[in-house]
Amino acid sequence: MRKPLLAVLLPFLIVASGAIGYHYWDTGALPGLQPSFHPVTVAGISAEDRGVRIHGTAHYTVQLHQVYEDGERWMMFPLTAPGDTLEREVKVLVRAQHVPEELVTYEDLEIDGLARPAGGRVSPKVIDALRGEGYSFAEKVIMVEAMAIRAKHHESD
């Protein structure tokens, strides 16, 4: 009785442990939990970061949207150092369900999210659209999948 039970449970436990381990490595948290967010800068973010809190200026000059089969609509935009509206090298791309107010081109934001290498998460259409507006890409672009977004206001406002 023990051998057949062990033959069934052992592979299940190995697969389940592997899946939980992969999820923890990918997101920085166990399944069902959010990762802890640590502060990073646009210049200091790297592919090793997972849960990040990043403050920067969102560039909405190009309206990039991804619509999925289930109808979910996500917006993608470059994020530069806080207050920098002239930078045209993309190091951080944000993917969020955040929709800017009408006629807003730049906005200072604080974003909590998961940082990952952009790689295949950025389609050629997105790259072409940004290049068409004069943007270039850093050697290693990081994609931040936003979980929470807060508008940041300058103290002089």
C-alpha cells in the first residue's frame, strides 16, 4: 500500500514544488501573494529586480495598447527619470491598465510592479511605433508590469 501511494505522491510533490519554486523565482512571491516592492531608479533598475517601486515620468506621446482575447486592454509607455520629458532612450517600458487623462502627454508616476527583461514581451509593432516617434532603445530594456500606479505631484504645484 505504501509503495503505490509513494509512487503517486512523490512525482506530484516534485512537480508542485517545481511549479511553486518557478513562480517564486519569476515574481518574488509565493502564489497568491504580491511581492514586496523595493525602491529602484530608472537608471538603476536591472533584470535581477522583481518587485519594484519606481518613480519616473511616463511618456504618452505614442498611444500603445495591447488587447487580449478576453477583452483586457493594457497600455504600454516608456518611463524616464522623474521630470525628464526630453529623454528619448527607452530603458524602462511600463505595461499597465492605467489610462491617462485626455490631452496628457507626460505624467510623473510612482509605480509598484514586477520588473522583467522586455525581450519577447515587446512586439515589433511597439518597437516600430516608438522608433517612429524618435525613441531609441537601451541595450537592456526592462518591462515593468504595473500592479499599482500613483500620480506624483511636484511640491510647487
